[in-house]
Amino acid sequence: MNQQATKERTSKDSPLTVNDVQECGQKIVSILELATFPVGVNFTTDTVLPTEALRLDNHRYCQALMLARQGQHVVLDKEGMACPAATAAFGFHHLPEGLRSGKGLVGFGIVSDPAVGRRMFADMPHLMAARIHHLELYPLKQANCIPQVVVVEGEVEQLMWLVLGYLHATGGQRVTASTAVLQATCVDATIIPFLEERLNFGFGCYGCRDATDLDAGESIIGFPASFLAPIVSHLEYLNAKAIPAARGKKAWRALEKKQGQE
């Protein structure tokens, strides 16, 4: 089954409910033994902010994601967003000249050639200007609506199983990743899944590792919520045998034992 057919089947034959979203979020945490929660993200055009959410001020998107995965329901709009790169990516403001020229990345010590930084931003996927009014982020366990994108931060081994679940949902197609090792949470894990309607992942970036509590061994993955149910369904299948077997490291322990006997 190809990716488009899978998405149509998921939305038509098995439409998600809020209860489904909450249950799937809990299963991801339980099966993968995550330390924090999967996050639902909604791109909102409504100018009225949800009263149940905390409006953030002077926060980066990656910091809003950090708060949501720790259990908070938050909202971030163009007035409250602190990161100029993310602000441009979400269509709230134009990219500042210092970043657009590539010189800003030289100043941060990320690249040595401004032409490289210029190309990185020129190729960066982004939303059209004024397409959305604000972003709403919340742990899936507290969902009161259907998210458009699901973002999960965790250990690389934990995220690996999510990719395998997605690969199964798309009929075994190889999964490709798109990243500039820049704007890992806002672009790689949120905007690309939203615009391209597919899973994407990366290894993090300078910004989110500097501005959040993301551990050295953790990274980020994002996918459209239309894939949430089939991914979790295959996680349950994996958890019956493959996950405990791989984590048990039987083959490695057998090798250690053999080497100890030589």
C-alpha cells in the first residue's frame, strides 16, 4: 500500500477521535518507555486563543515543545515567539538580513562560509506569510482536539521504533529524512511533516540543544497525525517480540560470553 493510500485509509476508514489520540499517546509512552510525552501540534488560523492554554511570551518554538512534552498546554504566536529563524519559518515575520545573508551562522560558529549559511536558509521549508495566527502545543494525553502533527522527543533507540512503525504503515517504503541540522524542531519535525504529509526526523540542531533540556542522546521526530493510529498499532506488534528481544541484547551477551571463554 502506498503512502497516499495509507493516509486515505487511515482518515476514511479509521478516523481518529480525541480519545484515540489520548490513548495512542499513552501507549507510545508505555511501550517505548519515554521520559516525557508525545506532543500534538495545531496550526491555527483563529485569532482567539484557547483559554485553557498558557500563552507564552519570549519563548522559542523548541522551548514551547519542551514545555508541552513535560505536560503543559501552551500557545505561541508571533508576538510571543523569540527565535527569528522559527518566526520566519512559521510565516510570522521575514527572515532578518543577518540570517538570510548567512553571516549570522558564521557568527554563531556554525559555518565558516556565509554562502553555506545563505544556502541553508534559502532551501529551508517554510509556511507562507500570515498563513497561521498561532501554534497550539499539548501532550497527547491532554488532547481535546485532533492534532495536525505529532512530535516526539526521546532517545534515538526509542524513536527508531516509531520510524519502523511508520515504515510498516507505508508498506515498507524506505524512509528518508530532510535536515540542515538547523531548525530541527520547528522545520524538520513540524513544518516538513505538515507541508509534505510525511514523517521526518533529524539529529537536533545548535538552537534546540542550546535552548532546551534536550539530552545529548535524544533527538526529534515528527509525523502527520493521520499516521498516529497505524504507527501505534505496529508498535504494539513490535512490543510483543522485537522490542524486548533487541533490548535484551541476547546476541551481544552470547558474544561476550564466547569471548570470555577464549
